[in-house]
Amino acid sequence: MFKIGTLADWFGVGLIEGIRESERCGAEGVQIYAADAFDPRTADRALINAVRTTARDCRQAITALCGELGGYGLEKAEDNPDKLDYLRRVLEMADLLDCRIVTTHIGVVPEDRADPRYRIMLDAVGEAGRYAAALGSFIAVETGPEKIATLRGLIDDCGAGVGINYDPANLVMVGADDEVAAVRTAGEAIVHTHAKDGRALRKIAPADFYHQFAEGGLEWAATCGCCEETPLGEGSVRWIPYLKALRETGYDGYLTIEREVKNGAEDIRMAVRFLRETMKSL
């Protein structure tokens, strides 16, 4: 049915040991942030080889690399040349690791195609997608700031090499869309998912949340009082209907656990058990 992955960095034990921890907790794959020591602009070949070897020895597929753009994603034309260069380098590093997916946040997609920002984002994402497609890969845009129909429209306009990284918690935490019904809208565009949970605490326009997040980062998100991330099964994501909807689309890839807290290792191990048990109910 589905395979379970983890994000190596959130074990809090370093990249290489995080891959080993992913095997120990029973996952079949691991996603890695293309940042810090593993930033493709600075990472040396020895580290890339060590990651590849460790993943192979631990029987972990590298499900995706996470190419975080920061700030406003690809909303601002003046920032995009450097960000696109970074994404190209992440795609090239992923190719060295036999990994075909790079996830990223691109900012808030305007609902109105006539908005000048739509053209800026279309051009940038389309360019990244064409580079990905030439490598047989995907740029997977993460859900969150807009309705899935709006995101799907941009992806369809971009063409080859662009898909969706579906994160149900991002949708429920800011109320951007129904996390179950929108799976059917995303459909075959889903190429990767994050298994995360959370709840909304007070109403905020999704675009406002993500633009304030662009300025304040994780520290602002943790203190804004708008939403909270929770361990799997303790938030508002309706897991059984959600997974059934995923299955109906034909998706059979990874549910990659994302737990964005310090010392999240125990929650990750619990999440693996939760997903195994939940899948028995499908």
C-alpha cells in the first residue's frame, strides 16, 4: 500500500546517524534537508558518498531531498535567479543519490491568474520543472498556503517535472482546504507526502499566515497562537479517510513523517507505529 519514511534531520542526532535511526524505527525511506553541511553548494563528494552508502547499508530509500527556499519562496522575481540555481543544484545532488523528488515551498500562489505574481511564479516553477524533467525527476511543491485547486492549476500550467508534496497538516492548521476532499483535486499530481498532524487555534487567512511566516520563520509560527503541530493522531487530520483518499488516487509512495520539534525522535518512532496500525484499518 504505502511505504513509511522519516526526515533524518528531525531525529536530532546528525545526518548520518539520522539515517541509521530511520532504519531502527522501522521506516523504509528517509528524506534529507539539502541545507547546512548537506547544502549542494558546499557539500563535498565524500559526504554525498557517505549518505548514499549509509542509506544503502540501512536499507533506506532516499525518498526526497528538501530544497527549502526560505522567505517568500519564488514570489519575488529579483530573488529567483539565485533560488533557481540552488534548486538546480539540489536536483543534481538528488540525481547522484538516485532520488527523483525535491520538495520545496514556493510561496503563496495567487488565485487570480491575472495577478502579476502568478506569472512570476509560473515562470520560475516552470523553469525548475523543466530542469527536473530532464533528469527524470520532480519538483514537488508543498501544500499549505492556497486551495489545492489553485495549486493544481499552477502545476498544470507548468507542465512536466512539477508535482505536489501533499502535507495534510499544513491544510488543517491554517484552514486552506479540506485535507481529505482536496486529495482528489490533487490526484495524480501527488508525487510525495508528509505525514504530519496539527490543529488550528484561531482563524487566520492562509496567505497572511504564510507571508508572516516568511518574515518570522519557525519562531514566529511557534508563538503566533494560530495553530500547533501535534504528534500523529493527536491533531485534526482525519487519517483513515485521508489515507483512503490517497489510495483511491493510485498513490502508493511514501508517507514521510515530519515532526518539526527539537528532540522529536520518540514522536517519530510513535508515528511509525501509528501509521502501521492505521493502515491495518484501511
